[in-house]
Amino acid sequence: MSNSFCRFVLLLVNAFSVSVHEHHETIHVAQNVIIIVLCSALIGLFLHFRSKQKKQLARIRNILRNQRQGFVQDKGFYSEDPKPDFANISIEEIQNNDDVKGRKKAESPMTSETEAKLLELLDDFEKGTSFTNKNMSLSFLAGELNTNTKYLSHLINRHKNSDFKTYINRLRINYIVDKLINDEKYRQYKISILAEECGFSSHSKFASVFKQITDYSPSVYIKLLYSENQSDMIPVFHENDQQS
């Protein structure tokens, strides 16, 4: 009787041991599956991030190329005119609008000689750094160019396709982007220092205009420059490179 009981107990112990062993094996398999799934997910996220980063770098190259040509296709910031909704206007209205715009551009408050001379002076202004002056204004620049605000405003609107404020902001952003690309020490500066360097009174305004023009915040732009081979980068255009 005692032998039978002992055998019974041994069978129970063996069965329990097998059950525990199988349970451990199941846990081990589950752990391996979880590890494989997590690793696969991490690899997938990494590949997705790399792909996204490459697209961002390609996009920034395109933006710089378009800037070099004097036009950013995505933003179209050389044109301040809103795009018309052609679905809701007639052909006659489109033609009339084009005629009005043509007459406005044809009408000039100054002689062609004066306009040509002012364009030369404006080109010289763009080659310098006076636009980084925080006190720069339409009246201030008109005084520097020995002209009046009406002539200068017309000149910028007609030949730069923007108002004075947008024109100056573009010059400032292009100036600081050129510095970021060609001088690595600028990438070490705080955003507030970069803003001050190119003439903005606040870093928040600078960051807003920077993103509006380049499609990226200053910090993201700098990170992209760090991850990009400098030899492949195209220098940003200066306003005077634009053909009227």
C-alpha cells in the first residue's frame, strides 16, 4: 500500500514538473516572440525615420535650388497676389483682371532712366548687409537711396513682386541661411542670436518668417544641414541674383 502511494506521489511530482517545464517553455517562446516583434517594430520605425529624413533632405535641396532660381515653388513667396479661383469666374473676368494688372505694372511714377538708376542702387543695397539694420524701413531706405517712398515702393512691388516688409524679410532670411550653410559656427548660435544677427527684433518673429520662407524652423533646418554633406549643398541665392 505504501509502495503504491509512493509511486502515485512520484507520478504527481513528475506530472507537475513536466507541467512547470512546459509552462516555462511557453513563457520562453512568448518572450522570444515579443522580442522579435519589438525588434521588427524598432527596425521598421528606424527605416521609416531614415526614409522620411531622406525625403526632407531632398525637399530642402529642391527649396534651395528654387531659391537659387529666384522662386520657391511650394510657397511662391515672390508673388503676393492670391491665386484666383478660376472655377468661379468667367473668361471675360480673367481677361479684365489681367488687363488691369498689366496697366498697373505699365504705369510708372518715374522715368525709365530714374527707374534703371534706382534698380542699380537697389542691387548694391542687396549686396551689402544694411538690410540687417533693425531700424530699416521704407522711408529710411528711400533716404539712403536719395529717392522718395513712392518711387521705392513701386520699384520693389514691380521688380521684386512683393511689398517692402516681405522684401526685407527675404533678404534677411537668405542672408542667415547663407551663413548657416557656409559657416558652421552659426549653427552653434542660439536662435535669438541668429535673429539679432540678421535684423529681427525677436526670435519668435524670426522663427516664424524663417519657416514661412524655407518650410522649416531654424532648429530643424540646422539639424538637416548637420546631416547633409556640405559638398552637395547649393548656396542660397541672394536677392540681387534674381532676374527681373
